[in-house]
Amino acid sequence: MRKQSFEFKQYVSFWAETVKNPKAVSVSVESVGSKEWAALAEGYYTMLKWAGIRRDWVIVEIGFGNGKVPYMLEREGAIPNGAYYGFDIIERDIEYCQRTFTSKNFHFNIIENNSLRLPEAFADCVFLMSVFTHVDEITIRDYLRQIRRILKPAGLCIFSIHLSPQGQPRQRTIAIAQYSFDEIRKIASSLGFYAYKFTKYPDLSSDRYVPGSSDGPYGLQFPFIVSNAPLINSELSQLWLPSS
């Protein structure tokens, strides 16, 4: 059996230090409301719209950080008949979101040892941004196996990956983990998922773009969808193509 590249407690320690940096837009409470934070929030919500968000969706977010998705869901009144369940490892962010988003259908919980304690066929959508970009393959498989269990029969999961740059060594550390589309497709398919990559970017010239992401030292993040059933919705089919 392959050993994980790092233990869960190392992952927690890494983010416990990262959250102290006020420039860490994804997790720092101090960055909430900044231009960069707002761009990420808008971008994440755009991806939920690309995935066909409905008013009765039950959304599970893993790694909600400083509350970009719940902020957009609340601002847009997006799921009045649904619910949001957020999981994170950073207690400071959990406490912040519990204080800030008080709707009865918003729930924020700590995640321990990468374990999702939710019923089977529970969620319409599971959302993970900048999570698989920091973990090893074993952890990705573990999460996807659990996600497949908690998704409804027609449910889907949206996540981002850092693509391995062509001609450069691939990095696999807590700070940055890079994968190819083919690697992710094979992992997802082996667990019974249908896998899709985003192929159309409205009003954007580049096809290598996640809204709100920045072209930093590790390159851009790319959106990916895996689903329990084929995407047959005509609108979704125009935006997402099978990753083959």
C-alpha cells in the first residue's frame, strides 16, 4: 500500500500558519472584502452557475476558507429551498463563518482526518476549490470515494487542479500539487465517476482560466467536474466535455 506524502496533522499545521498571512486571500479573515477576495468569490459562484445551480440544491463545500461561497449564495439568494454544509480544518475560519452567516440552512463544521460524516445520497453538489491543488493522489482518491457516496444519483462535484506544466518537473507538496487532466480522469473513472473538463470560457480569450484565479508561480487552476451520471442537460453539455 502506498503511503501518503504527508499526514493530516501536517496539512493542518501548514494551513494554521498560512491563515496568519493577511495576504492569503483564500483563508485569511483579514482579506475578506478585498478586491482579490471579491474576484474569487464571483468566480466561484460563476462556476456554480456553469454547473446549473438550482434553488433547492444541497451544496457541500470542502475547504470553505473565509466564506466566499456562502457569501455569494447569501447575496444572490441562490438556495432558499436548499442548504449549504461547509467543512474546513481552520477553526478561526469556521468561527468567522458561523458568526457571519446565520441563516438556518447554512452549516459550518470542522473536518477531521479528511472524513466526511454525511449520509449517502445527501448532496446535489460538492464544491472544492484549492483543495486537490494541495494534496497527494491517495487523499484525492479518498475524498472522491467519499464524495461519490454522499452525492445524489444525479449529483456532481466541482473541483480545481493545478495542471502539470509541460516540459517541467511536476510538484507534489502541501504548498502545490500538480496533476494532468488524464491523471484526474483515470482516478475519477476508476471510482465510477463520469469526468468532464471545462472547455468554454465566455468572454475570455484563454481556455486556461478559472475566474478569479491568478497566474502565479504555480500557474492557473483549471475547473473539473465529476458526476454520478452523464451530463445530459444540453446547456451543461455545451460547457463541459468528457475528459478523454
